[in-house]
Amino acid sequence: MITQDQLPMVAMTSMNDTHLEDIIIINKLSEAVVNKDTVLTNSILEELIEHTITHFSGEEEMMREKSFPPYLVHKGEHDRVLNELKAIAQGFSQSDGDFQLVMAYVDGSLIPWLINHIQTLDTVTAMFLQNGLSPCSSGRQG
Ligand SMILES: [Fe+2]
Ligand SMILES: [Fe+2]
């Protein structure tokens, strides 16, 4: 579980809204796992994959439009985590109700990653997209 006050805020409202939607789905997933509801867990994992694809591709499109210099670094993290999430969803659907797999992933990997990712790459990306501030710039000149 992740509470809304644990969610770091960035300089773009649309990104914050997407992140909020993300944690709502993640918490629904945790609840389905705690209730050991196999059908619901499978369907929320699919929902989370779909939402994550939209979330990541939306950020990547904005970064490409504005030629964000560390685009490939940010996209690389997205690709890695999306593949990990897909592997967990596949692992769960092929298992005989391995709720521990999903719980360990959500609490031990996905949530800590999401918080860290928003605090670092998403934060500098939002600053750049919103204000034209480069992550490499040393401040305003003159
Ligand atoms: Fe994000
Ligand atoms: Fe991101």
C-alpha cells in the first residue's frame, strides 16, 4: 500500500494526476492480493499494465517533443520496469495463486521504485518540460 502523502509532487499537474491514478490502481491490487482474489488480481494486473503503458508513453512523447536531453535514460527505466511488471503478471497468471509473488513485488520493488523515480527522473523531466530548465543547467544566467 502507498498513501497519497507518500507520493512526491512534480512541476506538472498532468503528471501528478497520472501518478495519483497509478497509486489508486496499485492499492486496489494490494487489496485484491490481501483478499486472495485470483480473478481480480489478474484483472487489476492487466489494468496496471495498460495504465503504465499510457503513463510512460505520455511522458516519453512530451520528452521527445521538447528534445529532453536524458530521454534515453528515462525511457530505459520505463522499459525495464514495464517488462518487470509484465513478467510478474505472467508469473502470477501461470501460478497456482502465488499472491506472495505479487505482494513482494508491489511492496518491495514497484512502490519504492515509483517513489524514487518520481523524485528523480520525473522531477527533472517536469521541471524541464514546464520551465525549460535543463537538468544540467547551473541556474539562470544574467
Ligand atoms: Fe511518471
Ligand atoms: Fe517517468
